[in-house]
Amino acid sequence: MLEKMKDAEKLNKPNALYEDMMQRFKVSSIEQPARRQVDRVIRRSEVGYVEFGESTVPSVCKHTIHAHDGGCGSILFENNSDRLIGGGQDRIVKIWDTKTGNPSSTLHGCLGSVLDLAITHDNRSVIAAGCSNNMYVWDVSSGRTCHTLTGHIDKVRTVDASKASNHNVVSAAYDHTIKIWDLQNGYCINTIISMSNCNALSYNMDGLTICSGHVDGNLRL
């Protein structure tokens, strides 16, 4: 009996090591998929890792442009161009040459912070929506203010220009309205009442369909 007890004691240590190893394996098998689910990264030590070549995405910033005082509200590129347009809390809209990082023109006239920007299909007119409940339209070549579009009774949150026409623009404000404008004459041609305030707008390529994204989580066409 004494010999059997000694043999059993000798087996206890390997059994404990085996149980510990199995427990670690179970934890690892649960932990790895959970980690991949959280951060979408497969590490070298994990099953499914494949060696890829180095990323071709640049890691060095080409230009740092100090554009606005108090924060940038909206940016967009001109159509088929390297020129960048930005508007900010300093009530100024600037156009930049991204190859050099230098400003090419500055557009003045906004009475409130710029919240969104749009440009017509022919790159001739820039439209800024802002906190002053109005929109401002500039002629890009001269920097002259063409129109101040009034009609919203709360801040204009978003604006977009038609891709099919150089004269139509759509805007939405926190007054539950979406308005379509004729830039040639500078007046509103249609008003759509919405149940929920609109945060984003997009014109379809056909120039006939508008999609609006709302605070209530819905998209409306």
C-alpha cells in the first residue's frame, strides 16, 4: 500500500501539469477569436496569419496647413482638381493649392461659423452653410459674393450642389426644412418639411433625387 501511495504521488505532479496545460489551451482558444472580433487583427502567433508585403500607404504628412482659427468646419476638393476648399469657425472660406500648401484665395462675408460647403459642378461657385441661418455663394474666379440665400430660421447644417446642373443647390437647417435653391436667381424654388432635423444631404447624379440623413436615424429620398 505504501508503494502504491508513492506511485500515486509521483503521478499527481504530471497530472496537475497536464490539467494546467489543458486549461491554458481552453482559455487561449476562447481568447484569440474574441480578440480578433474586437480589433480585427490576426497576430503572428495566431492561426490564420498570412505574411503580406509592406503597406504602400504613405506614413509621412505632405503638408500641415494652418487653415482656420478656432477649428475647421468643412472641407472639400474642387471637382477634378487638387485645390482644397475649407471653412471654419473664423467665418472664412479659403481655397488651397495642395501641391504647395499655399492659399490661392480667401472668401469673406459669412456672419457665422461655416458648418458645411458645396461647389457647383463647373467649379465656378462655392456655397457655405453656417450658424447665421443663411448660405453664402461666391464666384470662385473673382472671390465676389454673388448671393446671400435667406429663408431658413435656424442654423443651416448641410448643403450640396447638383451634379447635373450648375444652378441647383439643396440645403437643410435645424428648422425641420430642406430647401432647393436656384443659384442663377438666388431664391428658393421648393421647401420640403421634415419630421426630423437633417444632418446630411446628397444629390444623386441624375440631379432629380435627394437623399437626406436625419437625427432620428432615418434616410429619406
